[in-house]
Amino acid sequence: MDYAAVVKNLNEKSNNRLPGLFGMEVVSAGPGVLKGRLKIKDEFLAPNGYLHAATVIALADTCCGYGTMANLPPGASSFTTVELKTNFLGTATSGFIDCEAKLSHGGKTTQVWDATVVGGEFHKVLALFRCTQILLYK
């Protein structure tokens, strides 16, 4: 599979959708892995001045979803998320947040993805994320 073409395609699909509105970028993709990035904007901060949890979840969920799209098994046409969980361990207020999503289970009917979001001045772990995708067949 040409993963450079996959990255280009996924970034194009983001246009005029939530990932594009947030400015998310797929950085790389490969077998069972996808990396993405997001520049923190003031609009992504909560009223308390820290990064809003929904911003972190949006990046992690997008990376896992795009990872699923890039790693669908033969015959699968799409997917939908059925469960997600996030543990927040830190925050950031400027710079970038980066996410690495990894396929933990790749079955015929489900995929489970784990993602780590890092960022801030010391590029520390901000969140651990897990989601389950049900694979769809036409």
C-alpha cells in the first residue's frame, strides 16, 4: 500500500470537515499506525485557560479513525466508533499536540486502537486514549 498517498488522501478528506476546521494534519501512516498533529489555538482552550478536553479527544479520535480507514481488512467498506475512553495526564496552552495511534486489535468485525497524545513545552504525555471501531461491510 502507498501510505504517502493515504496520508495525502486523508488530509484532503479533512477539508470542510471537523479535522480540517481544527487544522489537524495527518503526518504519517503505516501498517497499524497513524500519526497526526494539531496546532493549539486560543479557541481550543477552556474558560480556565487550559487545553479543552474535547480538543485532545478530537485529535486522538481522528487519528484512530483515520488509522482504521487506512487499515481496513479486505471487504470492509467503512467503520463507526462504538466506544472511547480517555485518561488525561497533563495539559498544554500553546505549541502543538501530537498523536500516535496504534492498532491493538485488528479483527474481522472490530478494531481497537490506542493513542498517546503528547505536547506542551516538554512534549510530555497529555492523554492516553482507546477506542473500539465496528467495521462495516456493504
